[in-house]
Amino acid sequence: MAETRSAPRHRAMKPAKIEYGGYKIPCTVRDLSITGAAIEVSDQREIPATFTLAMPDHGLKLPCHVVWRRDFRIGVAFD
């Protein structure tokens, strides 16, 4: 299968939070690149199309938008 992403992604298992409107929802970053990430959440029904992905262990707060959703995973592109 040919890789079509603009930047290679690297597997990860990093704790993070989805932040929007005063809410902070725990999630796990499963893979990461300079352009986006795949994150795992327990329930994505309340996750909006745009939010901030906070990775406190790395001191990062990355604005992003959803590009795909599947079961318990969400693919995001960084803005």
C-alpha cells in the first residue's frame, strides 16, 4: 500500500487532552507527525470538529481539526 500522507507518522502512546469550550477530555495520541495525529478516545460523540490537542508531558497545545473519525479513533490535522 502506497503512503499518501504529506509527512510520515510515528507510532506513539502518549497521554493527551482534547480541550474546547472549557472541557478537557483525556485521550491517547497513537501516532504523530508534524502535520497531524491519530488519537484514541473512549467516546467521540461530543468531540467538535475543531479543538486544541494538549500534550502536557511535552508542553504542547496544538490547534487542530478533524479529518476522519472511526470507532474510537480520530485523525486530526494541525492548524
